[in-house]
Amino acid sequence: METHLNRIYWKVYVAMCVWSLFIFTSFSVSALGHILILISFLYLAWVDNTWIPEGFKSKSSKVLTAIVLIGIFSVLANWGEIERPIKNIIKLKYYLLAVLAIPCFELVRQNFLNEKRVRLLLNLFFISLIVANLSGFYAVIFDFHPLRMKAACHESRACGMYGMYMTYGYGIQFVAVLLMGMLFQLKNIRKHFNNILFYLALITSVIGLFWSLSRGAWLGFLAAIPFFFLKQYKKKFLIAVTSIIVLSFGSFLFIPKVKNTFFNESRLNSNAVRISQFKTAIYAFKENPILGKGHRNFEPQTKDLKQKYNIEFPQFGGHAHNNFFEDLASKGILGLFALIAFHLFWLIETYKREDILGYLAFPIVIAFFVSGQFQYTFGDGENLFLLMFIYSLSQLKPMEKKLVN
């Protein structure tokens, strides 16, 4: 038994190392982490299945499982209209794997992780962030990415090591929120990582967030920061909210780059396109109100729907650029309610925790909700990997040692 469990420990730990190293540097390699988690879960179910219920205890994990089931039924209900329905169902695996990872993480946290292994995980994550961020800056400046060996993905917007600036911007937003929370609690956690690497990761991530010029990600980051103080420091929360509002207005008035990011001609056109996507999602919902058009099947139908209902920008096809409109269109009213419930339960669960995991995760859920109004972060592969990794960690049992302020 001990030998079998030891094999699980190492598989799960390697999966965590893979995600720490490759979530921001190689999307394809980071998929290896999911393979290791699936193998570990199946192995655990065979060796000691008493751990399995750990993944299904919270309300949010039950709702996330329901999202998978609703997604499957939505595809089955639209089988003839989906080009590759099996592929669409398989894409739901990331939500399910996040739930299956919880008992694996809990087992490893209780029996395998020590100071040395935690330091390695965090330092690897910081190094990968620094490499991804700096290489992205180089690509913008010199119009050539030194690690991807190709032209920059955009002439003026940072992309890290991703091929899309919006994917990078919205992903690095969550990391910037995480690192800011770690900064606020540095005195309590600094022994768990190399401080120089931490500061470099923090600085480059915040710069990367700004340089991505992703407005929704900016708003998500700014909205999240005050919530580090909400629970224990109500006055600091109000001060933070006021400071961010003043800083935002000041930046808008006196920094042309910020103003242009929101109101130049191309951005106003982008706003109009987004609104057209929202309208299209509503019409898609009206056609299939209960289960929608099928998981990941809204995007292929947007152009036809726009032409059918005479919606603006009929030549533009794509996802809804909004988590909630996307699920409304693809999974119907059941999918929308499940997504809202997932946000709500995850928010409540992280708020109630008294440890560092709850402290760090609570504002990330806020960022997830706010930025999700402007981008389909719950379906973009790289962002989904990151969000589900954070979610699984946030579902571990509360640590005995409460957070000291």
C-alpha cells in the first residue's frame, strides 16, 4: 500500500511541477499535468478510494461537475448540428479534471509536501513567469520572439509566450492578483520561496498586464485588489477602493495610452463587435433556451445567426467574449444558472476560509467574475488551465495554522 501511494505522490507532484513550469510557457506540455492527474486519480481509486469523496464535498465542486453534465447533454441535444460532437464533449474534461485533482492534491499535501518541495514549486513558477514575461517584452520591442523563433504576435501588445495578446493579458491578470496578495502577506510566507524571484515575477507580471493593453483584464485586476482587505480591514478596503478609483481616473485623464486603450477608434469598434456578439448569444439562447446550441458550438454558428437576425458585423465570427453570454448560448439557461452558482459558491467558500489559500483565492474569484464580462476566460485553454489549477488548490482542507496579519 505504501509503495502504491508513494507512486501517486510523485505523479501528482510532478503534475504540479509541470503546471508551475509550463502554464505560461508551453500550453501543449502543460497538458501532461492533466494526464498525470487522471492516472493518479484512477490509481488512487484502486489503491485507497476513501480519499475520493474529498473532491466532491464542496458545493462549488458539485456545481462544476453539474456543468460537465449539462455540457454533455447540450451536445447530445444538438448532435446533428455539431461538426465534431465527440470533440466538444472531450473539451469538458478540464472542468472534471479540476474536481478529480482535489483528492490527489489533498493526499499529497498531507503526506508528501514539505518545505523543500513547496519552495521548488513556487520558484519554478516564478522562473517560468519571468521567462515568459521578459521574452514577451523583447518580442514587442524587437518584433521577434527569441524563444518562439517567430515574429511577435502583435506590434504593440505583449503576449508573453502565447500566440494571442488577449489570452496572455487575461491570464497574467490572475497571476498579478495572486502575486499582489502574496506581497501583502510577505512577512508570513517569504520563507517558502526565493524573494528575488518573487519580486521579479511580480514586477514583470504587472508590467505584462499593462503592456497587454487588455481592458477587461485591467478592470479585473483593479477590482480584485481591494478585496484582500475586505474581511479584516474594512477601512483599508474603502481606502483601496477610493485610491484605485482616483488612480484610474487620473490615469485616464493624464496618460494618453490609457485613454486611447479605451476610446480610440479601433477600441470603439471592438466594443461594438462585442455588443454584436452579446446580441447573437441572446438569439442563440432564444432558439434553444434550455440547453443552448451545445458546448463550444456557439462560435461556429455566429456568422449564420448574425445573417439570420440581421445583427451588426455579420462577417465577424467567434465566441461571445463573455463567460455568461457564452454559456447562455451554448448551454442554455441551465448552463447560465450553473455558471452563476459556481462563481457564487467558490466566492463564499474562499471568503469563509481563514488560511492563506482562502486569502489569495477570494480576490481571484472577483477578478474571474469581472474580467469574465469581457472575455471567454472559462473556455480559453491556457486561462482555463490556470483557473482550474487555482480552483483545485483552493478546495484543499483549511490549514490548521490560521493566517496571521
